Amino acid sequence: MATAALGANRTWTFPDSNGNVVLDSAAQTLTNKTLQGASSGNALTLLNYQTSKGAIVGTGADTALYTYTLPANTVAVGKGIRISCGFSHSTGSASVTYRVKLNGVALYTLTSAGTSNGAITAVVLAATSTTADVIARIAIGATLVGESGSSASTAGLAWTSAQTVEIDFSVANTDQVTQGSFLVELIQ
């Protein structure tokens, strides 16, 4: 180990455990760490971003348009996430059902016959360690086609565990939905 010239005595304490040393100039993945910022939470806001991977053919059943695993303990009680995505009902004219899910729980559902570009925005707030308040809206073209106020959902939510964030759709196999972009942001 080498050090720069020390201007005073320094103490480095290593815990009695196995692990890796994290360096500030190396690309490394942190695990089992809590990042603390000035607002009593981590200062990271963009948790996930995905770009389009092309058109997805409907199956008549729920089909994932986007999915992301939210790490355990990312969202504290009284905080939340904002889920945003763009898409296009690019082929066909059947009605499409869109869903915003967290850990398999449908937080917001809307069916639309719109066949142009669309966007979904959902704000999911951790009301308690096992419930969420949801504010969501979907726009197809220039028209707001659905909006929900706040609703509580308890089944299957556990903010202290890893949870899957999913936007899915359901339409017949005669139709396609094309991904736009998707992002999940932390609300502190």
C-alpha cells in the first residue's frame, strides 16, 4: 500500500469481514450499500432507462413492454418512484389494454382503441412499507385518455424487498405495440 505524504496521523479501520476495496477511479459495482445524501436518502434520481427494442406482437395475454427490478430498500416510506414510458400502437386497430404493475400488482389499467403514439406516467408513493398511493395518466396522440387519482393497494407490495416494475399490454396477435423509451426515477 502506498500513500501520499501525510500531514498528520491517519487511521483506516477495516472491519473483520471479507470483501472488496472500492476505489474512486475504478468502475465497480456496489452491493449491500446504503447511499446517504442531504435529504436522508440517496441522491440518485434516475434508477433505470431503456430505449426502444422494436415492435412487440400481441399474444392476447399480458405481455411485458418494459420491466425493471427495483432494488430492496430503494424507496423509503413517504418517498416514491415516477415511471414514464413512450410507445406506439404501430400495427392493427384492436383495443389495447395497458397496465402499470409493481411486483405483479396492477396499480393502473386502461384500455384504449387509439392507434398512435402514447405515453404513460405513473407516480407510485410508498404510503407504508406495504402499501402504495398511485397517481397515473395515459395519453394517446394529443388526447388524455385516462387518469387516476390516488388509490391504495396492499397485495404483494414490500418496499423493503426487491420489486419488479412492469409496463405491459394485452392485444390480439393481429396487432403490435412498439416501445419508445422507459425510465424509472426516485422521488425523494
